[in-house]
Amino acid sequence: MRTGVFFCQVDEQWKIDIDAIAKYTLNLPEVESVQDLGILPKIDLDKLSDNIISNNLERIVVAGDLPGFFKPVFTKAMARAGGNAKEVRLASFQEHGAKNGHTLDRAKAIVACASFGVPFSLAAVPGGNPVNHATLVIGAGIAGIQASLEIANAGKQVYLVEQSGTIGGHMAMFDKTFPTLDCAACILTPKMVDVGQHEMINLMTLSKVVSVNGKPGAYRVKIKHKARRVDIDSCVACGLCVDACPVKVKSEFDAGISIRKAIYIPFPQAVPNAYLVDEANCRYVLSEGQKCAVCERKCPKDCIILDEKDSSSDIEVGNIIIATGYDLLDVSQINQYGYGKFPNVLTSLEFERLTNASGSTGGKIVCKTKQYNRKIKQDEWVFTPEGMPPRNVAIIHCVGSRNKNYNAYCSRVCCMYSLKFAHLIKEKIPNVNVYEFYIDMRAFGKGYEEFAERIKAEGTHVIRGHSADVSMDGEQMKVRGEDILNDKLVEFEVDMVVLAVGLVPSPGTEALTRMLGISRDKDGWLSELDYNGNPTDTDKGGIYVAGMCQAPKDIPDTVAQASAVAAGVLGSLTNERGIGSMSSLSLSEIEEKAKSVHTL
Amino acid sequence: MAIRVNPGYIDVLDKFGAEDVQLCYQCGDCSTVCSHADDAFKFPRKSMRQLQMGLEEKLETSLEPWLCYYCGQCSEQCPREADPGETMMSLRRWLISRYDITGIASQFFNSRTKEIITVLLVAILTGVYLTFYGISGGSIHVYDGEGAFLPSSFIHAFDLTVGGIMFLFLWLGALRMWYFSMVKGISIPVPWWLYFKKLYEIPFHFVTQKRYAECENNGTSKLYMPWLVHFGLASGYSIMIVLIMVFIVPLQAGPEIRWSLHIFGYLATIGLLTGCIYFVRQRILKTKHVQFKKTHSTDWMFVILLIIITISGIVQHILHRTGYLEAANITYILHMMVVVPWLLRMPFTKWSHLVYRPMAMYFAEIQREAIARQQKLVNPLSITLK
């Protein structure tokens, strides 16, 4: 088939050597003409169709970063020239991940496949390595839990590695899920218990992946286990050690709004349901065995081993699933909201713990009260169940999201959880005024728009206009904003401000990607192979992404992606093709494959 | 009232410096942080929106650009880097070109070359005219009194003429501003006596620039005191203009220094010099204050001319007092060659805010009270969202 290749670019930032690809393309069989039309060309339909007729082209390949942009013109020209409009083939560098000089060969392969009329994904199938049937899941949030359960339920071995003392991740901290207002714990805790009891899941908490070697299908992973200093099997969670422990620190699980001891259990439903010792704060550990050890003496089961040492283990797995999740943006750097300066300005996670029935106020939404702390001889603002409920609450969307100074991207879940907060406040406090300051309401999912409408109908003042100013006037907090739809500048006296803080990848993501040799996008989220076609695979064979670590997404999407990953992993175990890395495929291999598909 | 939309308006404003307006996504952060925005005049967000929509006729009648003093908080805050502060600045430039009936202003703002050529042309014309006058009537060896090269009585008349032309254009502009904002731009009745009631606003704002002091950025460096420097600069050239327009004859007399008069000249010179050095430093360093990051060519022209004027004035003064009369005469001509274009280009450049700003405060106060009266009539029980 006589083929004409046209290069047209959309993005001038797309740094790829078109000349080199064009030279390569000229040598391909059946390619008659190659033209580089440049960046955002204005294509003359008549000239193009004349070109097609004069070169007698039967197939057109449109190559570029986003060739779909130009497809209509080429289709029209082809039709006008009397050719088969279906023979306009796209060679998209963006879709198949040819971004820079390192992926020049892949770009060539993409054009070659298109010129043969073969879809790239059919020709470029990495494979060949036999696959170990064990799977490593890094991160035990809802994504990691779901993926582990899916794989384990299919009868395959899973190693689930979690950095903290319990599995559950952020979802365990939540009160309700949007838009159904289901209790988050009621969905999550049964799954957590399943993970804890599953015979095919080897759960490793307080553990960290320190090195990964090997090739797709046979990774050798070294995992470091931090000493828990409590024997999981014999601990019955009686809590006598906690009463005895003299050290008080802020609870990470409660987003810092309550106090825990140095020996603690993150929350009552934790899995494994056993206490652990916080090395960074334990008096015994800090004094290297000189002081304290009260808990060890108090323990009736003798399960506390304060001298326990860190250990490590080596495992071999075939596939690795990354589900490391996210973290909140450090909001104290955005000073206009007064976070850290005014007591009753909360982040979304802090509010989530405040309103949660297992939180420090038993689910009562109250303002902080001033208490004298004898130890540091200063007044402190703390949440107590006796605190006054707020009469006016402001919820500010897009704090650090969609903001070029912080995160340029949308964090995707904030609009919905903010609406959920408004509902929870309205539900728990009578006659409360809730002001929601939003820029654009992104209620994108099933039932979300209806949920937003419902919240508006409940009497929440939903104000289109972003507030950038929280100030303190005497004892009274004030929020200034522009009510754009009402054409007014507004200033509300409020008792509590909840900031819908943007999301960032969790802190260890960069180190992990370096260890695994996979790439991240410019915002730090993990890169998938192809956002549309292969949203769970990475460049490297046998390594998958699930959940928030890839990009912000809500719980339904996270669970769906986790299950999808499990399907990919299980597929690699049962098909006999083996797995390999896309990046290790050579140009000639793809070419050969494309030709063989072509000749069939 | 139907409003004609001008889709190309945003490109027009691009030439005046508003380059990033398209980026704005209407969050309202800028209006929130602005210390001058209130219920009657909500900006900059609204102006940004009107600009995006091409509502040229609406913005033409708007006073809001004049209420902004460009503290830069909005631009620092802007999540889209759409630079609302610079947009307001560009709107002021555009408004100056709208108020100006001659069309010179818009030429100056859009073409640096045209401005430079005009300034050079006026400078050469002035130089040639003054040299011919000097040679024909007097001697270059005499500075003052009988047979002087440039007699101070002649300079007085010359100054008044140049100043008169300048003020004529300025007040023509102010008149158009009144027409746009108070006739075309307001749909509610404005009682005539409000114009008298609020008249004090003009001298008050002219002298104090009070609203500029209100919007200083807190927490920035101690050297950052725009209001004080601006006040020094503005009083500097106000005093200078009074001196050369009214007291030029005694000012130029004799080699001895008349402290009762010259002291004002010295003070004004200090004000001008400090102002110039401060602004040049900020603009070259492009300090973290956003308003110095984008400098329009007309801004540079203003500062450069002012520096030449100040230095040549100082040199001429020293030469005259120390007895180098020939050199003093030549420097004087050079000095005048810069002063004349500097003064004449004023009504067509940013400097005209000297008149437009106090006028805008005055009109804004009138509008505010008119709106309040109207609201009382329409809606005696005002209901707010709260």
C-alpha cells in the first residue's frame, strides 16, 4: 500500500527529533512520501488532496504528539482525493509515551506500526520473562487492601507492606463517604479484617521496601521491618501499658488533634490489633534502656519486648503493585488563611477526625477551647467534648489546588468532601450557618451533582467566589470573600474555618520511584503507561500503580483501579506469555512483530 | 441598555500591557485581598471579567482602575498568575488614551519609537528656538538682567505658555473623564449639589495621596515605602512647577543664593532625586514587588527625562552661582530642551494620573453617595445574605 507520512506537532515543548524519525520513516517499505508540516500547521485542503492524488497515496499516517487534532483535515482530503478515508492512521507520540530523546526508538516504532496499519499496542507487547506467582503490594490503604484481597482470593500469595502500624490508610480516618454518606469504617474495616486473617496475605506492618533488584517477573525485594516491640500474637490489646506510659504525643491517626501515648494502638479497629512502641518518643528507647520501661512491667501477658531490634527479610515476587497514596499539602506555607496562627482553622483531615465518632470529641463538632498546659506552662488550644459548637463555619475550597503557586492541578475530591462537611455540620449542629466558598463546583461522578444540589437545598450558603483572607478581629474570626453571582463583597464572622487542602504525593514516593526505576509526572504523581488505554501499568513490566499515588481520585475510582490492577497481575500469572518492560523492547522487535501481524 | 461587545478588545489591551488576562478563572481572590475594593467598586476581578468579555463601553466609563494604587497584593495572590494588578495598570494607560482627544497618548503607549522621535523633535525645536532667541536678543556672556542670553521674564512667559498647553490638555482629559464616568456611565440620577459637597476630595487626595498609604504591603522590607517616596517625588515636582511658573524671575536672579526662595528648590530637588533613584533601583532590580516586574517603555521615558532634568538643573544652578555664565547658559538650554518635552508629554502619559486620580476619587465619592441615596429609595430595608 503506498503510504504518505505527515508529521504535524501541536505542542512546541514536545522535544523529539522529528528529522531523525522522518529519515527512518523514509526507509520503511511502502512509504512513498514524508513531509514535516511543523508546529500547528494551517493545512490547505486542496493542496493536500492534490498531493495525495499526485503521489497516488493509499494510506496516510499522521504522526505527532497529538495527531488526532489534525485527523479531520486528512480524512476530508483523503475523501476528496477519492481514497479510503479509513486508511488515515494516527501515530500518536503522546498516547504511547514517546516524550523525549530517550524514547526516540519508540517514536520510530509508533510511526512504523502506523505505516504498516497495525495498532501499536498489538505490535509492542513486552513479554518473555517467566513470572513468579507471588505479588508485592506497597501501601495498605484502601487501594492496597482491595488489590491484595482480589489477588489473594484468586489463590495467589501476596506480600502487603505497610509503613505505619496499621493498615487502612486515609480511608480509616474518614467519617462518611460521599455521595452516599455511608460510614467509611463500615466499608473498610471488614476488608481490613479479611486482610488480617487471609492465609494468602503476608501482612508486614511497620515495614519498608529498601531495595528492589531483578527483572520483570522475578524481582528480589529487601524489606526492612521496624521493631514493633510488642508481640502481635500474644498482645490482647488490654490497654494497661497505655495507662502506665508517661509520654504524650500528638496522634498521627487523629491528624494531630488528639493525644496518644508512646505505646499505643492507632485506633481501636487497627489491623493487626496490637499495640506498638513509638521509638521516636519512647523514654526507654531514647535513653537506651536506662529509664522507664513501666509498660514492660505492667503488661500481664509479657508481650512487650522493649529491646527488640529492627530486622529485615528478602522476598521474591513476580509483580509489584504501588499503592502509596497521598498526603495533604503543607498548608502553613499559605499564610493568608491563618492556619497555625488562629486556633480554629482546620485542615480537611483534622475536621474529618473531629467529626468522626471515634475521634477525640466523640463526633461532636466543637471549637477548640483554651487549656493551661502545666508542662510547657502555656495556654493551649485543644478539642474537648465540652467545647462550644460553632455557630458559623466557613469552608474554603481549592486551598493550594488549581493554584500556580502551589499545585496547578485540581485535587479532584475537595469539592465533594467539602459539601459532605457542610452536610455533617448541618446535621450535627442546629441553626448553624455554613458558608462554602468555591471557584468551580466539580461534581463529576455518579450521584455527585445530585449530592451537591441536595447540600444547597439543605440551606448551606454556597458562594461562588474564593476567599483568600481569614483574619482575626479581636476574638472573632472573619472571612472575606467575593460573592460573584450576587455581585457583592462579603465578610462573615465565623467560629471555624475548614480548609479543603490540596493533595500531594506521599513523601516517600520519589525515593520509591527511583528504587523501582519508574517515572513520575511533573507534579510528582506516578506516570502510567497510557492514561486512557493502560491506566494501571507503568513503563516497567510487572510494576503497577493503584489509587491516589497515580493521581488524585476518589474512593470508588481507587477501588476500581485496585481491582483492575489485580486483573492485570492475575492475567500475567495465568497467560503463558510472560511479562517484560515496554522500555526494554527494541525497535527491530516491534518492527518484526508489526510485520508478522501485518502479514496475517 | 444594550452594550456592544468588542471581541478584539483584549488584544488592544495586550498592547497596553495586560498580557495575561485570559488566564483569569474568576476566583475572586484579588477582590478579596484588595484593601480598596468595596461594595460600590468591586475590582480587580470584575474589571478582568469585563475585559475578557470585551465590554469596552463598560470599562470606558469605569472609575475602578483609578481607585487601584497597584500595591501588587492581588498579583502576588493570584492562583492563575493572571496579574490583575498589571491589568489595572494597563487599563489606566488605556483610559488615559481614551480621555485624550488628540490620539497622541495611544500612539505613545503603543510605539516606543514614535514616542522617542516626538520627544527628540520637541527637544530640538525648543533648543533651536531658544538658541535663536538668545543670539538675536542678548549675549551668551550675560546670564541675567540687561542683555541677558535668556532673560528670566522671557523664560517666565515661555514657561507659562508651555504649562498652559499642558494644563489645557489635562483639563480637556478631565472633562472627558467626567463625561464618560458621570454622564455616560451612571444610570441613576446624581443630584447637582453632590458635586459641591464632595469638592474637598480633589485637593485632599491631590495633596495627601491618602489611599496610596492605605495599601502598603505589610511585612515587606523596611526600605519598601512607596507612599513616602511617591509623596517626596510628587511634592518635589509640584514645588518645582510652582517655582518655575510663578517665581522664575527671582529664582534666576543674581549669583547670590536667596535662601528664602532657594531652600524650596533644594528640598524639591532632594525629593526628585530620591524618588528617581528609588524607582530606577526597583525597576532595574525587578524586586519582589510585582509592580516593578513589568515596566512599560513610557515609564522609562518618564524616569530618564526626569533624571536628566534634575541633573542638568543642578549643574546649571552650580555653574550660574559660581560664575561660569557661558556654560550656565548652554546648560540652561539643554535643561529646557528636556523640560519642554517632559511637560508636554505629561497629559498623554501615566503622569496625568496627577489630575485623573483625585478627580476619580471625587467622582467615586459622588457616585457612592448617589448609589446609597438610590438604594434607600428603592429598598428601604436592605436585606443582606447574612
